[in-house]
Amino acid sequence: MYGENTLAKPSGITLKDHSLNVKAQVVDILSTWPFLANKYRQLTGLELSDFCVQAAEYHDLGKRHHAWQTACRKDYKTYQSWLKKRGLADDPSDFKARATYESECKSKGRFAAENLVQAGIRHELASLRFLEKNGLATSVEVQVAIAAHHAKLHERFKHRWEKDGAASNQLVGPFIKYWKTFEALQGSAFGLKKLDDCILRRFRFDAVRSILRLADTRASKAEGEGKEALVSLKTFNQPKGFAGNQLRPVQRAAVEAAEQWQTILRAPTGSGKTYASLLWAERQILRESPRADRLIIAMPTRFTSNALAISAADQMGETGLYHSSAWLNRYGAKEKEQQRQKSLAQEQHKLSKLLAYPITVCTIDHLLMCLAATTEDHHATFYFLANSCVVFDEVDFYDPFIQANLEQLLHVLLLLKVPVLIMSATVPNSALQQYGFPGKIISAQGTKDKLVHKKLILMGPAETADDVTSVLQEMITRGQGIIYANTVKRALNYYYYLSQQLKAIEADIPLIIYHSRFTEPDKKRIEARIIDCLGKKISPAAQTEVNGIVILTQIGEMSINISSSIMLTDLCPWDRFAQRVGRLGRFAEVSEAVVYVVIPTAKGKLYPAPYGSYDRSTYSWKASRAFTNTIQQIEAFPRTGQVFDADSLVDWVNELYPIVENYDEKTRLNLENYRKHIRKKWLIVPDSATNEEETEINDQDEWRSRDIDSQGTVLVRHQEHFKSWQDYYSFQLEYGVSCRAYELIPKKGQEDQHPFVKRVIKVGDEDRSNVKEQIAYFVDDGYYNPTTGLIGLYGKADLHNFAC
């Protein structure tokens, strides 16, 4: 079937050997993760290994096509001549010689496989044709896997299905019939009575599709770089931690709740929820009859997912991080390591992005997006998600978009028999009904919370730091404090005031501002400095002598393990407030702690951003119901202050979200578009544009994971030519900062004062004449520095004036 001399690659590797290598990888995947086959059998009644082995055997048979094989042989002959000139043996397994050859070709501005590039034939398409012509019967699941294993089952590549293999007198080639078959299969989902049936059908196909692609990628990696270039497939291990009699209340509660499939666990911040989630997962995965074989921890934002995965490494062991900025945050300092070590780190990250790691930390948005299947990778993330148990560490109840989308995601997880644990300090009682969970919310309050006398004092409206000078001066006197500002602009105003005051008295008190508008390397550096000032590693005896004032936005609400006995915060919904005050007297080495609350205003009016919606027709903010109701509740407290603890916060949140409310028209339309994507795009990858954070899809059925403005990236360092798209994306990760997309466009008449410069950059190798142009935004000089971040529209980095 293969032909002894049929080539698979221009390096001389035969089709027979490559197919055997891919089959070996399939066996490795299914033997390392036996749960995959068991779960597949449970949900479909079919044998996964039969499909996957056959897919591995047949996936590259199209390489026998005359046009493909002829081109490959020409490229191989050229390579053989190169080997002969250098006195090297013709050994297809000598990947180092091949790497040297490819590097030389690149330096000369040509491809190492020039003939294959111009052959005009996709081998996976030809594989389907070969199977049909030779009467090799396969299931449609295997056919889809073969079609998709190089990500060409995609609307963007439909022209290849139409034109490849066509004779000069033909408008279309022989492969279009298979595309039409797949289109009909995808369209048949509309004949299904329930969306649930479409989800289960997708699971059946995505299993074979994902495993073949992973096996082929790993086999090719080993063939091209050696087996040592592969990251070993890993399994979930027993978490490192404490013995059962040393467990905290939240950890004991998680163990007791592990028999349930869906659980809501209410526990205060700082109570040990991370280890609790690992213990819960252990009892899902390492039980006699496993319910899952991997753990996914979904955080509200990528900033919190970064912090959790890195800070909890001692308990969690090797942990995958989903998003690209996470890789830079974690491995960016390894530039001087050996190339092999860096390559392995990159391979680990690729597995993490497929959710093919024992523990992966991601965001809720990533899980929501994989249901919409806008990339080939999303078929893998959907499949490995179906074999996981999932912990949601806090959810944003004030955002109806995220709540409606989360309801749909939870329904899918229930359908796929995925165990779910929601952990939150202040989840409302109404969440049980909203999510359709059985039983009751399990509460596990910590003991430290009772040791600190905490008080909330309402200061009233405040537009600038000048309105709360008494609190800021108290922080200076104490030499410590945590400030939460709802917007970057308000944070900068606090920073400006304090920097001037500290300079005037020559006080040796570190002042740190931290918000989302820093580059990833600067975020990592600033987080470390914050921990040095207010972190737990400070000894108990020194806790009252903490030295540092930290100004934070929402980025610092979770996962930054710091504490202070005095806090100032802009008002926010109670569930967000609970996260903020989780850092108030957190380490229980003080007996009293106070949080001062201000109601943010601008030009004398309530300024609820970001807890509301902005009307660009009136240039005004409309506060969310959660924000206005929190104001009403807090204004009823005694003016002398309100004593509170974790139980108080739960009560206030329950008052804020007493019932499951009907969604407004905007939220309902967004949810309907989400369901359209799940049903319409389950097989063929759509030609849809998604943003880098994977929070929105821009096509005729526009969808967002949460109700926030579209984001854009600005670059704080100037460079206008990149050798490859990978170089450009790496540059973006290191020097890019996200901001609202509308901020990139200057207002009419203010072009000269605009901080962002739009320029054309070039991506590609000029020697190969394959340079592409791309629009990019750069930050003008003076609008970014490592101390204050991207100031953007607020002024230059000299901080001369930041009135709110």
C-alpha cells in the first residue's frame, strides 16, 4: 500500500516509516491516557483506537499521487547532491544534517522543498481520493481526521479543494466532491432537534481529528529534530501538600464534595482554594472509576491565570499555561538557555494550548471560545476539555454576557459528563438555580478571617486624590497601604499625588502602580516588587512594619498574595469588593484593619466605569444594576463604619443578586449568536476573525465572551521589519500593550496630540520576495515607561497632571 520507495518527506523518510511513526505516537497517546478510549466508548459506543490507528495508517496515502511524489523526489535529489558535496551519508534519520541544509537554503533565499511548494497538490486531499479509488473503506470520522490533520478543513482553503489536481481544461479538480460532502455533513446539524445532539456529534469527530493531528505533529517533530525534542506526555499526579489531618476547612469541604458531579464551594480569599481544587481533582481522576484524566482551572482573566500557575507551582507541579503571553511571562527570562531547553518549553506550551497537559490554567474565555471552533486548535481544546474536570476559580456575576455564556458552557460540560467545581468567596445563593446545579452551596469559612477586626468606612464621592487626602496621609504615616482604582486614569491620579507627597518629605516608602497597561516583562517585574513589599514572605514580627504603598486596578483583585492593614478602594459591586478586601489584613498578623470606600465621580457626576456601559452618542456612562445597588446598600451603613467578615460579604452579595434575572435583549442576542456558532461551525473551520485574547468573533454572527470594548495592541518599542510572522508575534508579546480599540483612532482635530502612531510594517524575507505588509500601532515617545506603563490618552509619562 505504501510502496517501499515511496517518500513521505524530501529528507528521504519513506511513507511507510512515517506512517509507522505516526501509529506509534497514536499508541503512545492512547496508552498514556487510557481514559480517552474509555470516555469515547461511554459517550459513543465506538472504539477510539480502531479509528485512530486506521487514520494514522491512511492519513498520508495521498503522497503517492504522481504530482506530489515527483516534486518530492526532485527535492530529495537536490538534498542528496548537497550531502554528497559535503561527504555526508544519505541517512534520512540524520536530522542535524537536514537542519543544516534547510538553514543554508533559507540564508540563500530559497525553500528547502521548492518543488513541493510549487506542486499544486495537497496530499491530505489526495489521500481521500486514493482511499476511494482503491476501495479502502473508512468511516466518515477517519475521513474528517485525514482532511483536517494539516488544518486545511477550513473555509480559507476552500480554493485548494476546488483547484488542486484540476487539469488545464477543468474549472474544478477531483477533490471538491469531498468538500461538498463535509459541507453537507456540517449542514445536517440543522436537522438535529437539539443543540445537544450537535455537541455529541462533534465530540465523536473531534476525538479522532485531534489525536491524529497530535500524533502526526509529534512524529514529524521527532523525525525533524530527534526524539529528545519531544515533550513527554504526562499524567495527573497526586498533589503535593498536607496530610488529611492538616487540611484547612475549604480543603476538607472540597474532598467531601468530590462525589458530586457539579459543586459550588463558597470560601473566603486566602483560605487555601488552590490546594482544595487539586484535592477535588485528585478524587475525580485517581478514583477506581475515573471521571476525567486532567484538570483545567479557569480563571476570570489571563492576568490571574498567570499568577496562579506560577505562584502555585509547588503544590501543582508542572502546570500548563494556555495563552501566549503566559509563555513569555513564565519562560521569557530563559533567552540565554540552550536552544533545546527553550524548544522544550515551547513544546510544553503548545500542549497546554491544546489542553493536553495534566493541569492547565486558562481563562473562562478560552473555554468559551473552543466551543465556537474558530481555529483547528479549538477542535483539540474542545476534545481534551471533554476529558477533563474543570474548576472555575471565581466568576464575574456583574457581567451578564459572561453569565449567559457560562450557563451555556456549563450545560455542555454536563452533557459531556465533565465534573465541575465552582469556587468563589461570594457566590450568591441564586447561582444554584442559574447554573442548574443540584444540592446546595457548600460553605467552608476560614479561621483567619475571625482573627482580624475589619471595618468599612464610606468616604463619599471622590473625583481626585485631593478628595481623600486624609486616608492617603494615613497610609504615608503607616508606611503601607493598598489602593484599588476602577480605572487606569484614577490610579495614575492617586500615584501622582502620593509621589509628590513622598518626594516632599523625602520618605523612604516604595510606591508602586500596577495596571493592565504594562508589557508582560514589566508586569512580571512589578508583581515581584509588590510581593517584596507586601507579600507573605515577610515575617509575622515584621508584618506591622510593612513598607510600601501599592496602587492597583482590577488586575490586582485576585492571585496577588499581599496584605495591608489599611486600604482605599473605589466602589465596585460587592462580589468584586470581596476580592479586594481579601487582601485586607490577609495574613492575620494584625488585630484591626480598615477599608475606606469612595464613590467615583467625574465632573461632579457618578463615574461607574467599568461597571456599566458607555453610550458614545451621549458620551456618558450608565451604571450597571449591581453597581447602583451596591451604592444603595453601602450608603445605609453607619457613618462611623461597618464591621464585617466573610459571612457579611456573602450576605451582601446575596442581597445584590437575590434571584436569577432575565437577560436584556443585547445579552440574549449575543447568546443566540454563540449558539449559532456552536451549531453552524462544528466541522469546517470558519473564516472568522477573532481577537488575540479570544474574547470575541467578528463575522455576521458577532459574539463576545464578555461585554467589554474591543481591544487593540500598541507596541512600545519601534521596529518596522520582521523576518517572519513568528518573529512579529513574539515581538508583540514582549513589547505589546492592550488598550481599547477606539483609543487607537485620534479624535477629529486632535491628531497632533494623539499618542499612537499608525505605521506599515513589513513581515517576511526580502530575499525570497515574500514580504507582506501589515498595519501596526506604535506608542509615541514619552507615553510609556516601565514605572507607570502606557499612559496613552492621559498625558505624557512625566506625570505632570492626572486629574480624573
